[in-house]
Amino acid sequence: MSTSLVPANPVFHFSSGSGLTALQGSNPTLANTVIADFRTAGNRWSSIFSDNVTLNIAIDFKPLGAGILGETSSNYAVTTYAATRTALNVDKKTTDDSTAVKNLPASNTLSFLTNSSSGQVILENNGSANNLYLAMPTANAKALGLGTPTATAQDASMTFSSAFKFDFDPTNGILAGQYDFVGVATHEIGHSLGFVHTPCSARSTCSGIVHQASSTSLTAGPRISRPTVESHTSVHFRRVPSMVMVVRPAIGRTTLDWGSWTPHGRLAS
């Protein structure tokens, strides 16, 4: 089963996973409520952006691991920094856009300050893949014209745990001991739009450009665990009246949100 958000920009297309499909048979009211809340969360984002793109997100509602409230995975596109800068320049619409693009490095490589695995602040400017390539969610690539705006391939997937108590109606407040489903869904959809956590280490044990999807798990704390090497992004969606832009390297590694390394690899949501 799938459902689409009608006419807004961007347009969200939500497709149901196995858990939601099964729930349609056992508890169709709950299944339809979950889908409706994802649509509401998508509408929140559509109401503030003006990019004419279609975003495809697989959604599910089923048991997950102990303590895990939800999981999100975004698909990434890799392109050169030079191509990204050109696309941002073509797409600029406001004075803020022009100022942001004007202050990007004019060369084909990107130099930036980051933290090493030992916590030291370093200047990453050695001409490696980190300086030449950027990884961005496919949603951002669509918004920048670096991907087909109406491509039907999946841009992200989200699964919420059916083991937790959710309040599905935020209009009358959130009941004590329950989680705001629309609020959490809004937050997680934001990750698929490129609003990701900023700290990362440019020095990692991986080599080459990370092409695979990047995963997050929202634990009941709630905190986010990033169990895989994290691809970073250039954030770009056209907000009315201006855009948001954060430029990042293509290779990263799990850190805490404030940049510290820990064995469990968790960071704030």
C-alpha cells in the first residue's frame, strides 16, 4: 500500500512496509492513523519549502530492538564539490542565497576545519576525497537539480516501534508517558531532507567515497545511535524566502553530537 501527499512542494510519497501492511489487516484504524500522522509530518515540511520535487519515503510500524523508539535511513548521492557549488549558484534566489554562494571557496576543492579522532581541531586541506566530493541525501540532490526531481527510487525509510506508547494527536497536548508521534516523525523526516548532525571526523578507517545509506536509531532516551559510517551532506532546500546551506565532506565517522568518541557511539537526537 502507498499514499501520496497532495499537491504541495515538495510532495511526499509514503509507501507502507511489511509491519504496516500486516497492521492493516489486524488493526486498520491504528494503521491508518500512523499513515495519516506521517502525512501530517510531511505537510509541515511541505508548507515551508518551495522545491518542486517528489520525495519517496518507506514507512513502517512494528517491533524493534529493546529500547529503540525508531530507525531512519537516508539514501545518499555523491557529487563533486565543484558541481555542488555550481548548482547552488544556479539555484540561488535571494540576497542570502547570493551571499552564501559568494563565500564558498572558488576552487574545485573544499578546505574545512574538523575534529580528528583524538578530538583535535584540524584543517582538512590535503586534496583527498574529503576535499573533492560531497555526499548529500538524494532529497537534497533533487532540490539542487543534481538528481531527477520526480525519480521514484526510495529516498529514505523510517520504522517506528509498535512497542512504545505514542500520542497520535498533538493538537490537544501530549499525554504523560507517551511520545509525540507527529513531532518525532517531523524530526526524522528532517534528517532525510539533509538536516543532520554537524560534528564529524574527517579522519576515519574507511577509504573512498561512502555510497551506502546512512542509518540512525532513535532510542527511548531519546538518543540517536549511528551504527554505520555516516555520509555527510550539503543541506539545501529552498525555504520561503531563503535557503539553508551547510557544506560537509563526503566521509565521516560516528561521534557524539558534541564531537566526543564513546564506545556506544550515541549522540543527541
